[in-house]
Amino acid sequence: MKKSLREIAELIGGKIVGDASIEVEGVVEIKEARKGEITFISDIKHLPLLETTQASAVIVSREVKEAKVPLIQVENPYLAFSQVMRILVPYQKPTEGVHPTAIVSKGVDLGKKVSIGAYSMIEEKARIGDNTIIYPLVYVGRGSRIGKDCLIYPQVMIREGVKIASRVIIHSGTVIGSDGFGYIPHEGKQHKVPQIGRVVIEDDVEIGANVTIDRATLGKTWIKRGVKIDNLVQIAHNVVIGEDSIIIAQVGVSGSTEIGKGVTLAGQAGVVGHIKIGDGVIVGGRAGVLKSVPPNTVVSGYPARPHAQAKRIEASILRLPELHKLVRELKKRIEELEKKK
């Protein structure tokens, strides 16, 4: 799809510096861009690439005033470029309707313009909203509800009684509503606790590949509006994650923990159960959170501490060989002094 810079600038609210009539039809990163393609720069350290790029146009911040190629000045270049990607490379929607090999049980409520891919299974009393796309080899359990404009990629499993709102994206290999990990030790054996709760996922959530979100023991595991979950994340039973939080790859959250709004859990962080993480908290990568964290704080390390303190501890650890050597020398001198008495 070809668009002129003038058309693109109007769509993203940008200002053109240069020839507005130039047409582009491709998007690519700046080092590989060629004639007919548009790219972007969001980091000031990449500005020298404006002198060497072969792109037909570059999206930049408003602080960049001129270059040898036409520019589109915007407030947020990365965000604007993502909008251009949607314009020039539109999503190819699968054919509407139910594939002949899919199994849709009696009593399933299918909305308008729904697509159900090959070999998918939709159990009784499930509900699929308008414009939702379910790719091949997806399982939707009895009584589960999926809202409008959702995108469910191949090999996703949505167990019974799960409620998913609108504009939710779930990537391949993810399991929603598996049993929570609940056992009672008695007389040397582990006795399973029935997991009869639900999972509720609100609007505009995106869930990466190979994520597991366990159903609640009782009540609900609750992923609130706008949460973004990366690949390979484990969310245990009865966890609550607040609006617009970001959960990065390989994070594990134990049962009944409450996570506030706008929280970031960085890669491989681990969170124990039955604690609260306040709004706006940032948890550093590989941190181990063992107790509740107050709002708007940054923690890191194991166990997780205020980030400034964790950095001082880490710096001290790096000096341990030197300090160990010093202690040995001091011990030796003290022994020598003791002998002279």
C-alpha cells in the first residue's frame, strides 16, 4: 500500500520537513531502509544515521530540524512509526466463518464476523464476540466467554468458565484457567485442593507465548485492563494484576498476591504469595520479592531491597576478594604483634 508523506503526516499528527509528495510503501529499521521505505529514529545517539540512510523519509522528534532526507516531526517517533506500520502493512485477517474441521458444540453463541480456524474446539455454552479470530488448534472450554475483536493464536487452551473481555490478544502455547497449585499435606501425603474459581481478563490485555494463568481456588484470578504479559510467565491462583502493568519474560507470581496499577516486573523476577505490590512499583530483573512493596518504589536484588541499597550491596560483594585478602593480612599482623608481647 502506497501513501504520500502528506497522507502519513495527517494520520499521525506530524509536521513534514521536505517534499510532502514523496510516496512510501514499506517500513524497515533505519540501517536497512531503501528508496520507497520509511523508517524512524527515537534515540538521539542514532541521529548520525540520518546522513547515511537510503530511506525515502524518516520519522523523528520535533527537536530534529533538518536532514538530507524528508522528515516527519512528531512528539513520539516510536509510537508514530508503529501507527505507520499498521497503515502500510495492514493485518491480514483470516476468512470469516467456521472451518469445516472445527468443532463447535451445540449452544455456542457466535458473534458476527467470527473466524474459527481448523481443528479448533469450542465447548458447550461458550460465547465468542463479534470480529474475534480464533486460529487453528485452539480449545475453548465449556461456558467460557471471549469478547469482541480478540485474537487467539494457534494452540492456545482456554479452560472452562474463563471470562475474556474485548481486544485481548493471546499468543501460541498459552494456557488460561489451568488448576492452581493447591495441596494440603496430611500424614505424609499431598492432598489436592479443588480449584473451582475463575480467570477474568479485562479489555486490551496482551498475553505472550507459553504463559500460564491459573484459575482461582475460589473467587477469581484477575488480570485487569491494559496489562501486557511477555512470554514464559507464570501467574498463580487468585493473583490480581492492576491496570497497565507490564510483566516481562520468565516472571513468576505466587498465589493470592495483589499487584497494583502501572507496575513493572522485569525479567525473571519472582514474587512470593499473599503480599501486595503497590501502584507504580518497578521490580528489577531476577529480583526476589519476599514481602510487600509500597507504591512508587524501585526494588532489586535478592531478597528485593530499595534499588539504591541493592546497588551498594552488589558493589560491596564485588570487593569481597580484596576485603578477604585485607582481613587475612590484618589477622597475620595481629598474630605477630601478640607474639611480641
